[in-house]
Amino acid sequence: MNKVIKYGDNVDTDGIIPARYLNTSDKTELARHCMEDLDPDFQSKISPGDILVAGKNFGCGSSREHAPIVLKESGVSLIIAASFARIFYRNAINIGLPIIECADAAREIQHGDVLSVDFSKGLIQNQTQKKEYRVPPFPEFIQKIIAKGGLVELVKAGELV
């Protein structure tokens, strides 16, 4: 079970990781600046395994791969949103960061709620509000990518998608 940090609509990639920090490829250093312009308290709020919940169009803006990388490196285990920018969606899956589109869950789940999620069953359980949300389960090939920690790791392991 993991606690929720909640944001609104149109969280863009520059809000996730400001461009001024993209002069390094050190994931740990980049993660120190994750969400700092959007939420200066993000680093004190996040704990490993926490879940981000957001509104529509999460990850809009540039095609910057750094955005899902810094979220994962910061400890985010899952993002649930009403919708995602398509390139962010694919970049997140490619690095093994699970994301779920569910407008009802995104609207009703509140900051601080505690969730459990079963990707194979497509079930989000809000332990705080005693509510459940059903979503299409991840296809097996996406579950494999996530389980291996990303597409590159899957290929390195010699497992074809």
C-alpha cells in the first residue's frame, strides 16, 4: 500500500524537471530537482513507493525522457491520471514506470489517500475511502517491461517483447 501525492491538470515536463538542470545525466542529481518549480515541498513529501495522481494531460510539453526518469528515481512507483501526453506515456513504460489512465480514480482519489494496485487484475483499491476502480489490466508484454525495470533491461536480459 502506498500513499498519494496529488496534482491537477496539465503537469508538463518542465514542471516535472526544469530544463535548467538538464546539463547532467546523473539520475540522482536530477531527482533532487524533481517537481521543484511546481511543488517546492515535493522532496519532503515523497517516500519510496508513493503514487502520483493527477488530472488530464500529465506529462505534456516536450518529449523529454528525463521526466519519467526523475519521477521513478524520486521514488514514485505509479502514476494515475485522467490522461497522459502520449510521448510521456511511452517514455514511462520504456523505463519501467507504471502509469494508469482512469478519470474516475484521478478525480476522486485525494492527497494522502492510501492505495493498493494489482496491475494484472486491473484493480485500484483506495484503502482510505474504501473504493475500488477497475481498469484494463496491463498487457503481458507491458508487465514484462515493468517487471524488468524498463525496455532496455528486458532486451539486456535477452527476453523479447
